[in-house]
Amino acid sequence: MNKQPVDAQKLLKWLESDKRAEAFWIDGLDSTVAFDNLSDAIDAGELAPDPIPLPTIKPGDQVVITDAMNPDFIGTKAIVEKISKSSPYSAILKEIAGDWPLSSLEVSHD
């Protein structure tokens, strides 16, 4: 079995409504088969959490820094110069050194 995260809501829905889970809740059926079915569903990614959408920050956007190791940067506005190719989820900002994780930036609407 993979070490893959499982979405609790998807698991509960699967247990309640998927025909492959019947042996868990109908007496007389072999729960080993249901467990194998559950393992297969997990391995197939059927119960994996939905991906968290990343912000659609692109070059030219004005952003505000919302999280930083140095709290003095929080609230600072800057223009995205480019998205880093060495770190696909980072942006290089004009006049502010370093790669900034997209998760620490928000598009500024002012």
C-alpha cells in the first residue's frame, strides 16, 4: 500500500456508498475483500485529497508579501519580475532580493 494521504470525507463517502465497501457493513460478507478493495482505491488515488490550487501569480502582477522569515517584509508590495525556473513555485520580485514562495504572496488589488 502506498503512503498516500486520504481525504476523510472521500473515505466516508466511499465506505457509505461504494459497492466495493459492502463487506464492511453487511453481516456475513468477507471484510478482507472489502479491505483489499479499500487498499486498491487508496493506491489508485480515488480517495486522495483534492490538490490545493496555487495562486495564479504571473510576471507583472503587483503582489503583497504575506509571510516572511523577516517580519519587516510582511505587507511590502512589489512587482513580480519572473517566476523562478529553479523553484517553480517561487517568484522573483523587482527590487527585493531572493526567491519568494508563491504561498507567501497575494495579488494586490490596489
